[in-house]
Amino acid sequence: MKKPLTHAPDVTLRGIGVHRGYLGPDAQRRLVAELDAVISAAPFRTPETRFGPMSVRMTSAGAYGWIADRRGYRYEPAQPDGRPWPPIPATALAAWVELCPDARAPECCLVNCYGAEARMGMHQDRDEADFSQPVLSISLGDDALFRVGNETRGGKTESLWLSSGDVLVMGGEARRLYHGIDRVRPGSSTLLPRGGRINLTLRVVT
Ligand code: MD3
Ligand code: FE
């Protein structure tokens, strides 16, 4: 007999597994408390690109953090001030173990902070060495309009509103898809004391 898929996604969008409300209210509050410790040890910074500052602020947890400055984009084993990145929150690690049981341990938890005006243009995640490893995303706070495209820039896209507690798993072919965040819906959640949206992505980097 085949084992039942206890953790099957609610929906699959171009190969992305969508687990709606995977984190319930208690787990979301626990993760916010764990994130307070991350942000105390590694404050949000504004990434710089060739084209100017990003509207999303970022920090990281884990063995590596993702850095963007005028020199480019890369993973670094320490913060710009030399301090190590703090540990990945336990609640996020538990989601990885349950939803990505065959994957290696995550080496980075990238934490993205969206205010009312923040957005993230269409891009591919390709600073990691091993594309056979999945990426897992956790949404917290205000709703956001997620857009997914194709393995190359352009072409038809599909959109999905993400809510607090939703988890996405990008494995296999889906790992190479272009994607972005078009906008957030300010005031749609009361989870975060300062409002806005936080997204965590767990990644294998090496
Ligand atoms: C599909 N973050 O950090 S999460 C990112 O909501 C990023 O902050 C967005 O894109 C956010 O790189 C979207 C959903 C997501 C994350 C990684 C992916 C979708 C993905 C990697 C490959 C394909
Ligand atoms: Fe991305």
C-alpha cells in the first residue's frame, strides 16, 4: 500500500506546491518571536543594486546570508560588520523537515521585509550552487500578490495572493522559474506589530 500524502499541497502552480495556512496562528506568532531574535542579531538592511536601492529590506539567518551591494549579489558567511548570521528559526526548520524530507539541510534563511510600497521585480534565484535542492517560502503578515513566470524571462505569467501562514515549495523544474511580488495589501493582517509583510526563504547554498 502507498503511504498517504499527509503533506500534499492544496494547489500546485507551475510545479510550485502551495500549502495554504500551513502555519496556524500560534505557529505564526511563535515564528515572529523567533524572528525578533534574528533581527536583534542581524538587523534588516537595504540591499543595493546597480540600479539603486531595493524597496524590500533584508537580513538572513543560517550558515550563509545573501548580500547585494554595488559589487554584486552573493552569499557570505558573515554580516557586513563581521558578525556571524544568527541561527535559522526552529519553526522554519520544522517546516523544511516536514515538507522537504529528501533535501539537504538549509544553509540560509533569507528574511525579506515589505512595507506598504515594497515590491520585488521578476527574477530567478540562481546564486545557489545546487539547483536540485528546493527553496521553501513562508509568508507572514500582510497579503501579497505573487507572480510566477517561466524558465526564461517573459512569456505568460500567473498570479496568486499569498496570506500569512502560507508556505510554498519550489522543487524540481519549479526551482528555475522567474517570480516576483507585485504588491502587498497594507493592513490586511494584524500579525506584525509594525504591519507590513515578512517572507522567509530557506535555501541550500553550497
Ligand atoms: C520560485 N521572495 O527571496 S517567495 C526571494 O515573497 C523571493 O519575498 C519572494 O523571491 C517574497 O528570492 C517570493 C516565493 C519564491 C521564492 C523562491 C523561489 C518563489 C520561487 C525560487 C524559485 C522559484
Ligand atoms: Fe526569489
